[in-house]
Amino acid sequence: MRQGFRARYCVSAFLWVVVCTFLWACGDLGSRHQGLSGLELKAERWHEADQLFRNDDRWLGGDGAYSVDLGAARVLWLFGDSLIGPGYSRDRSGVTVVRNTVAIQRGYNPAQASAAFYWNIEQDSPEPFFRSPGPSWFWPGSGVLVENNLVIFLMEIEAADNELGFDAAGWTAVIVKNPRAEPSRWNIQRLKTPANEFGVIIGSAGSMALDGYLYAFGTQRTDHDAYLVRWTLADAARGDLMHPQWWTGRTGWMDQGLLGHLPGPVLADAQMEFTVHYEKAAARFLEIQTEGFPEGCLVYRRAMSLTGPWSGKKHLYCPHATGDEPVLFYAGKAHPCLEGADLVCTYAANSLNERRVLKGHDLYYPAFVRVSVTDKR
């Protein structure tokens, strides 16, 4: 095991879970819910799909797990802290932790698809796919295709003198001009992005191209309320993200430079990581996240518009840990481009016990959940 594994490994779990101890625990609530205007969601674990990420000789686990449909049955996966092995053994005791990696899934059904993983190599040592020029590091947020270009949001994380040892310092983004190529040959350009004085990490959560705009959700690093910003698709395709507009509620959209104060959140009590997508079977937008501590549940909200009003949170699926030691469930997301169910979701499973993670392969991979969606109106 490389020196420093404990400090580098545990931070992902803490970022999404420990700082959210104010969230209520889910309890044993089952996996079926009906009552949102006739909408019924039923979820179950999809163990066959889990094998997608468990067949590589060197990539031995990771969290985060945003997905982007690149077209032509290719799906990009964006991971945070990832475990890279030496290649001659899948034993996790010899892993190196890198801050981010990516993968390309070929085929839309994860139970039948294959995946190839990518990171950088420097002096025969694994390095992050998205490198930081300074002492800070990047954890990927969401990504979206914009007029044949790929925009990926990145959370900038830095060491800090607090109980976690780190903090979210801000956000940035990159644009990939040739996303159809293999990631090892991508032309990646870091974009200029405007800071905001509100502590909102733009793009940490879901993003989408819709009706002429690129929309991105971002969360405030202190309380995880979520806000919505947008750019014109023309600006985003050029890589110009310097002039975001913020949704302010009654006064509509406002340029960031005109904001005198932080507007009200679009979603209260969110998470740093979540997804929002338009669910055709439900004819509305769905927000998917995890909630609860230490054992989180997948929950969802629905709205007719990205700007809301959003419903209250309803439970979708509650994992159950085996054994005596607590397992952390976090980073819940939906992946609407995937096939094999009406909706496919994932969550991360982790432990604060390093030995618990390293001794086997039951934790620290994205866990798949398949969901049936029925509108019974």
C-alpha cells in the first residue's frame, strides 16, 4: 500500500457524507413509492451491471460516477478518487490513489457493455486524468455535449485546516474539442470561469443542454443548497463561460455581475453531487440524490420545470449493509442514457475502515440500481 493512502482515500467519502450530518437517516423504508400525481417508481439492485467496473486489471475502484452520452453507443464515466493497481494482481493492498479518472463504456446496457479506463502516467506512476497546475486537485462534476464539443465541470479541492483536512475552493471547467476520439487523444482546453462570492460550486451537480441553453446546477459548500445557472449554447460551444445567468425566482434570470446577493436556492437540502434529467415516462424532471447518514438512501424529487417548484423528497431505494461495520452510501445519480431499465441509477458504497475496503472488492465501486417508472394518471 502506498504511503498516504488513508488521507487521500477517505476524503471523498467525507466530502459527500460527513459534512452532511444534519441530514436525517432513512431507516428501513423499502423500495416502492406511489403518490406523486400517480407517479410510481420501483427500484431494485442490479448486480449484473456491477460487473461493468470490476473486470479491469488496474482500475480497482472509484466514486463520483457521473455519466455523459457521447453518442454511437459510447458513454463517458467521470470518477473521483480512484484506486489504480500495479496490473499483475487485482489485490487492492498495492493500489495508488489518483484524484480522478475516466472511462468509456461501449454499449448502452451496462450488464452487456464493456469499459476502458483512462488516467495519466508520469515516470511510471499513475496520475489524475485532469491535472491541477498547483497543490489543489480536481474532482469531476457533471459533463454535457454542446454542439459536438464536450464541456466538463470540475470541482477544485484544496487542503484546509479543518476537521476534514480539505475544502472546496471553487470550480472550473474544460472543453474537449474531439470527444469522439479516445480520451488518451483528447484535445482538452481549460476554460476561464468566473468566481462567485457566494461559495457556490457550479457544475458540481447535474447539467444539461436544453432549449438553446446550457444549464448547470451548483451547490453551496456550506449548506448544500442548490442553485441553477445557464449560458447560451453558442457561448458554451465556444468555451465562453464567463457570463453565467442565475435563476433568481420572481425576477427570473439575472447576469452574475448584477447579483447583489445570493438568490434563493432552486433546491434546498441537496447534496454536492446529484443529477437532474427529463424523464419521458413521467413527463417531468427528476432529481436523484442520496440522503441520510451514515447509511444513505436514494431519493428523488420531481418538477415540471428546471426552475421548479420542486416536490418534496421521496425514497427510491435504501441499500442495506452487511456485517457489523457501518457502510457509507453516497453520490447517488441517475443515468438516463443507459438501457436495461426505465431508469438506471448508481450510488457509491464506502467505509471509513481502510482495511475493510482494501481486503476485498465489495466496496468502492459504483453500485447499480434499476428503476421502473410508471405514470398511472
